[in-house]
Amino acid sequence: MNSPVIPSNFVEWQNCIVRDCGIALDKAFLESRIAALSNMKDQHTKQFLRLYGEAHYKQVLGWFHQALVELK
């Protein structure tokens, strides 16, 4: 069984979501994920921080913001 690969840059992250997961990076999706990840009371956000650490959390949140900017 293959271990999941944690993206280390924007392109890998984008490919993971779009190609591997089949999720469109549209405005509604990006804004909803940014809102969820920005909510420090959200259990999933807390779990993400526990599992991947603050540095990766900030990186991923930045990639969501970058993707949103690239839509414009």
C-alpha cells in the first residue's frame, strides 16, 4: 500500500486536489476552505494543526489564498 504524499509546494498541492481528488478549485470551494481553516475553534482545524504542525498549516492556508488570487 502506498503512503500518502504530503504536497511540499503549490503545484503539488493543486495537482493533489484537482487531479487526484477531482475537486475544482472554484471560488466557493476556496472561500469555504479558507473560512474553515481560519476557524481555530473548528475541530478539523485543530486536528490539522496537531497532525501536520503550524508551518504546514500556514503553508496550506497560503496555497488556498494563492489559488483564490489566481482565479481573478
